[in-house]
Amino acid sequence: MKKWLSVVLVLLVAVMIAACGNSNQGSSESQPPGSSGSGGGQSAQNSGSSASSGSSGEVIRIKYGTAEQADMAPGTMSQWVTDEINKRAEGRIVVEHYGQSVLGNDAELMQQGLDGTLQIFAVGTSAFSQYNNLFDAVQLPFLITDYDIQYQALKSPEFMALVEQVEKDLDIKFLGFAENGLRHFATIEKPVHNVSDLKGMKIRIAPSNMLQRAMESLGANPISMPYTEVFTGLQNRVIDGEEINIGSIASQKHYEVINYLSEIGMYPFPATYWMNGKFYRSLSEEDFQLIKTVFEEGRDKVFNELLPQIEGNFRQTIIDAGVQVNVIEDKTEFQQIVEPLYGELEAADERIAAFINMVKGLKK
């Protein structure tokens, strides 16, 4: 009996040893060569984490937001810039462009750009007025009144001194500029020929304390309202007119609710292009220069090709719609009335003073 029990125990031990051997063999086959136990799994996890945080070969994705209309010069440029960066980067950089205020108005785009939700964003210079007054000089009435002067002025060292301070204050990086069009008076009841014609008129203006003061000094009643509400405001006679560029009149079909366009070229309405500072510092110098170079080429495309062609076509569209167009040749009276604003801005910051004096020099 004892002998029989001993045989049984020996057989049981042999079976258990064999089973353990088969189990270990199965584990070994389920792992990739060169890995062992939990260590191999951890290595794979770390490898995946490294790739997602910017390892070599990872695609750089850029979310680019604007409020630009697709049929205006800056909107056309933004799409060209997007396509061109994607083409030249050959898959290393992928830009996704969101235009026509899909992601918000200028103020909202600015905030998204500052907090990094957007890597690149476009806003008008007036959008910076809530942070500082440095760019007020660009839209000072009757300082910049033609596109050649604007192109030179916004490439100048004096303008770049303003840009550098904005970059420092807001932690953003300047990429370039474009232009929507010089601003004119569009009205319902009567055209504008001289300052007295503006007296008491409710004129919608772009959001800017400086522009509000300028229009008040010219005798108008400036009204600030969202751009998307201007058509209805004109239609319902909440406002008597607007200061606006030709492109916006045509693109937004304001020619359906205005009767007169008085061309005066009061100030430009540039689009400016910026990159979030943290994102900028994450890029290689090569990748940043590729992006900046394309934006600079886009700027030249706007001034040399897109703006003259598009604005000319839009002007004809307005005339064909029955809007009466007059040109205010003598701006002297208008300029003299707003002249005190120049002195105030010059006294506020020596860099603004240098910019204003530089532009005056270009006009001589």
C-alpha cells in the first residue's frame, strides 16, 4: 500500500513539473524577441508617449483661424498660404485653415491665439486696442492714405519697433500683414463731400476709442456695433451709414442697403498674422522660416496682385448695383480737424512718434 502511494505521488509531481514547463514556453512565444515580462510592455508604452509629444518624424499640426471673407484679398491669401505651407513642408507640417469667423470674431480669435488654442491667427490692428495703443498709429485718420505708402510703412524699422513690443507684451510672434482696403464713407440718404455733410450722421465705426474720437471731432455720431449686424442696422435705419472698405461693401452685399459711396481713403484696415509664442518656441528655425517666408510672399501677392484686382472688380459690382460713387479729392478740412489726435499719440510713446514721422516723410 505504501509502495502504491509513493508511485502515485511521484507521478503527480512529474505531471506538475511538465505543466509548469509548458506554461513558461507559451509565455515566451507570446512576447516579441528581446522582450521579457512587464519590462517589454513598459518600453512599448514609453515609445508611444515619446512620439506623441514631438519625437523625430511627428507631423506638426497647425490650427489657423481668421475672420476673413474668402472672396476678399486677405481671405484669398490665407487659403494660398495654407496650401503653400502644406505643399512645401511635404507632409512634415499640416495647416488647417478656418476662415470666415468660423472660430469667432477678432477678439475671440485673439484670445484663442494667446492661450494656444490656435497656433496661428489673423486679426485687424484695431483688435490690439484693448491691450495697448501702439497700433492706433496705423489707423490714424489720413496718415496712411494709399497702398504704396502702407506697404513701405509696415515693413519699416519703425513699425517693427511697435511689433516687437507687442510680441513681448503678449508672447506672440509676428508673421506678416495684408490689407482689406482703405476706408470710405457709405451712406443711405446723401453722399459726403465735406465735413458738414457728416454732422449728426449715425456712422458705424470699427471698434476703436481713437476712431470714435476722430468721428466725433468730424461731427458724426459714431456707433459701435458687431460687423455681422451692420447690414441689418443699415436696412432698419438704426445707422445712417458706415466707414467701410470697398471689399466689405461688395462681399457683404451692403450695396443693397446703401445709396452712396464717398471715397476718401481715411485709413487702411490691415490684417496682421501671428503665431502663439509657446508654439513658436517649439519649432525648429527651419520650420519657422518656412512658415514666415510663405506669409511674406502672401503679403506681396496681396499688394501686387490680389488687392488691385479684387478691389477693382468689387468697385464695379457696387456701381452696377446702382450705388452712386464720388471721390473726395480735397481732404484738407478733414485732416485739420483730426490733427490733435496725432499730437496725443506722439506724446504717448516715442515709438509711435517715430512711426508717424516716418510715414509723413514717405508722403513728401
